[in-house]
Amino acid sequence: MHYMNISNFDLNLLRVFDAMMAERKCNARRATGVPVQPAASHALARLRKEIGDPLFVRAGREMIPTARATELGSAVHLLLDQLAL
């Protein structure tokens, strides 16, 4: 199991993740306020490193969540909703 250090964790990474879970497309950055695709890709790469999982795999134009992403999806959405981020 991969443990992450949350002392300096950027919660905005979870916004990108939540948008990707909802949209399942590379253009999920629109829902996050991340202005350009490279920024969204960079945020996802940082989150992948923190989580220790690829989180999403490309299938055509869709991004399919991994088992770990599916496992985290509802908890992340609930957390962001409760924090109103």
C-alpha cells in the first residue's frame, strides 16, 4: 500500500480528479477552472505520483478510471462537496 504525505498536499489536485471522474474525458479541465490542457495533465501527473496509481487510462477519447480511482471517487467527491471546493 502506498502512503502519501498530506502535510503539503494540494487539494486542487482532487478537483482535477473529481472532474475527470465525472467527465471521463480529457477536457475535464473545463469543470475545474484549470485553464489549459497541459496544466490539467500536470496536475493529474502530480496526483498519480502522490497516490501511487495511474488513476486513469486512455481508451480513445475517454479516460477510464482504474480500480483505485473508482475506489476513491465517491469519497473525494463527498470531501470536496463538504469543503465546498
